[in-house]
Amino acid sequence: MRSLKLARAAAVTVASTALILGGVSAASAAPAHTATSSSGVTPHAAGATLTSASISFFTLDDNKDFDTLLTIQVRTAGGTVVASKTAFFGEFRDQSSTTIPLPIRSGISWDALQGGNLRLTIQPNGHDTWKFGYELDLNFSDGDFVPTTESRLSLSESNKVFTDPLQF
């Protein structure tokens, strides 16, 4: 499972770099949204619950400033926050990767996350534009692993919130 995470992180990094350098188009670089499990199927075991969550950010050609507050939330379709973290996290430098483990609520089922979303919010101190991609990794009690990825985003003082549906 660890090698799958590393391979997917490398693929997103390579695709992001190619986009920056103009080597390939956005459509051919990497799929904007993908979701698979470690077994190649979506989690479906009755009673499977969320056991861990983490998000990896791949900063492209415009950093996140050290004093920009970042809030990360994984939410159900009804808006219940099931995993979250808020902090400054320091600077996310150009061409860097940062992985953040997310504390989770216990007892959250796979079914409860259907129709849910990832919400990213920044609170810059002044001006800040952050260009990045991400991979959200959700692990379940039945051993399944589901990533949701996006390869090219931008948040700034005039565009502070990004919401993306979870992909299963």
C-alpha cells in the first residue's frame, strides 16, 4: 500500500512538472480525478469504516506563504466534518511536496462518505497565490485505500475556498 501511495505521488508530481514546463497538455498529464482502492475496486465491505486519512500537496510554481492559514476538511454529503486540520504549516515552497495526516472521527462508514467532499480554505495574511495539486488518501477497515487527486489548482486572497467531491 505504501508503494502505491508513493507511485501515485510521483505520478502527480511528474504530471504537475510537465504542466509547468509545457511538455504536455492538462488533459494528457494525469486524470483530474481518480479513485481506486488497493485491490482495484471501491470499498464495499459491509461495515467498513474510515481508519485514517492524509493529504499530500504538490506545490507547483507559486508557493503558499508561511503566514497563510490552511484549513483542510473531509465532509459527508450532509456537511459533517469527519477529518480535519487547521494550521499555518509553514511555507510550501515551489516544486515541493508536503504530506499532512488528518485526525479522523471514529466510526465513520464508507457509506457515510458517499456524496461527500474535500474542502480547502486559506486565510492569507495579505496577498498570497498558491498553485498546487493534491492527493487525498482515505483508508478503510476492510483494507481498501481510496485516493482522490487533482493536479492543478490555485487559491488566493480573492479565491479562498475550494470544494471537490470525493471520488469513489
